[in-house]
Amino acid sequence: MSGAMTQAASSEAEAVAAALAGRQPGYSALMGLHREAVFRLARGHLGSEADALDVTQETFVAAFLALRRYDPARPFRAWLLRIALNKCHDWARRRAVRRFFAFAVPIEEAAGIADEGLDPEQALASRGEVARIHAAIAALPDALKEPLLLCGVEGLSQEEAAAVLGITRKAVETRIYRARQKLSHLVEG
């Protein structure tokens, strides 16, 4: 382990200990270390920044309430990202129920609604492409989406992703391959 990694792990362990003792700086440090990773995972999973913000908040509330059950022998980020994935699943289930009862504009009609942004056409096209990619990722089945987000977005190794998901490294590798194939079809066609 390099000196920087040892120092980061030590800092994280100190933050966990402080949070367990009920000290606010411990909670703040843990949020500072992991908030962006949880948000990126949630945004990738749900396809919406607003939903991702809500899920990020729910994740940290749940994690802090369950902190006494955290096993310090495991990486804190892996434990936290597992909670985030569970919150994403809960959110998606609730969203499906809300969608059933909502009277929203159908997606086909929403595609024609103008963006009031001040940027030129190229920026608009770029944002549209990014939104299309986020939507394509969000449309993947969870079994394909989760390994792709953990490894591709969060930078976890396949072994670490396998530990978070409770599957083998080979299964992670296969699912990432299938996710990329499916994404290329969704984005291209």
C-alpha cells in the first residue's frame, strides 16, 4: 500500500471512529470523502440528477444510522456503495409506482419540448448526447448497470465490484462486456 493510500485509509478510519462517537466532524469527513462517488453511482443508476441528489441524501442517512453495523475490515466505500445501490433499487420501485399514478407528459412528447438554455446549438446537442447516454445507462438492467457503474464510473477494480455485488470477478467482467454491447446498441440505434 502506498503512503497516500495508507494515509487515506487512516483518515477514513479516524472519521468512522469519530462518527461512531457521535462527533459531527466524523460524519462531515465521511461525506466529504464519499459524497461524489455516491452521487455519480446514483445518477448513473437512475439517470436523473434530482433523483440522484435525493438518493445520495438517503444513502448517507441510512449509512449513519447503520454505522455500528459497519465492519472495519471491509472498505468503507464498498459498504457505502452497497447501501447506495439498495437505495437506488428502492427509489426505482417507488418511481415505478409514482409513474403508474402520475399524469406526466409522455416521453415522445417531452422530446420536442424546447430547452431554454442560452448556449449555442453545439452545446445543446452535446447536453442532449450526454442526457441520451445517461438515459441509456439508466435503461440497462440492474445486473449489467451496477458492475459498469462501479468499475467504469467509480473506478473500483473488478474484484472490489464483485465484493460489493456479492458475485465473482468473472461475473463482473462478463456483465461489463454485455453492458457495453447493449449500450452501443442503445446509443447508436
